[in-house]
Amino acid sequence: MTRSDGAHRLDDDDERWLTEAVALATSNVAEGGGPFGAVVVLDGVVIGTGQNRVTRDNDPTAHAEVQAIRAACRAIGGFSLDRATLYTSCEPCPLCLAACLWSRARRVVYAANRDDAARAGFDDSLFYDLFAADRGTWPMPVVGHRVPATSEPMDAWLARPTKVEY
Ligand SMILES: [Zn+2]
């Protein structure tokens, strides 16, 4: 996914939105949440914010980036953020990085990195290492097994004349 539109460069606006994401992360700690915040910006306007709500909501997927993506998609009434930038206080974990990819975000910009997260006890790098390792070595077995109806959902999807592609 090579970009030629300057999406890899940073500017003053990036610093501003990153600072806002970091502020959300810091205030979340005071409110009993994890030290993570994110904002989604479209055409210079914040369309969604998120703070880590894992412990508050008992939701292990309620990471700041996921929360911000959900809020932004609600705001625009769509499931693609292909013109938006997601700013996050910390390098996205694999869950959030995948959520960003699914959202088709134009860019992702982060402040702290995975080493900063590890210092605070959030060792995302363990998951990155796991994804790079043979699945047979994972502590959590991930097992595939085909049942007679395995292909039916995909067949039904393929046969459906009117479907919303994503
Ligand atoms: Zn995450």
C-alpha cells in the first residue's frame, strides 16, 4: 500500500490531533480507565473519539481505537473511514491495527510506541511476536475443523443478488 499523496508525512495538524488523543488517554486514567485515547479526524473535524473502556465495560475489545472507529462510523452513518485519519496516543495493538485496516482509514498516526506501552505493563509486543510465530506454538490453540455445512454461509453470500460489499 504505497502512498504517493503525502500520507506518510506529518504536519502541524497531526501534532494537534495527536496531542488531543494523548489528552484523552491521560484523562481516562483519572476516570479509572486504561492510558489510551484516540480521535478520528475527517476534513479537519473530529468525527469520533475513543478511550479505553476494557475494565469499565468488561469488554476486552473496547480499546480506544476501536471505540473511536465505532463513534466515527456512527457519526458518518457508514462503515468506511477511507478519507479519515485515526490518531492514537499509543501505537495500535494488533486488534486495533486490524480494526483500522477494516475501517479503511486513510492514515494512522500514533504518539507513544509499543515499548512505551510495555513500560506501563501493556505488552502488545507479545501479540506481535505471537502473530509472527507458528500457530502450533501458541498458548491458545486455534483449531480448524470443517463440518458438513461449512461452505453454506459463503455460498449463500455469493448467491445473494443484492448485498452490501465491504
Ligand atoms: Zn488495541
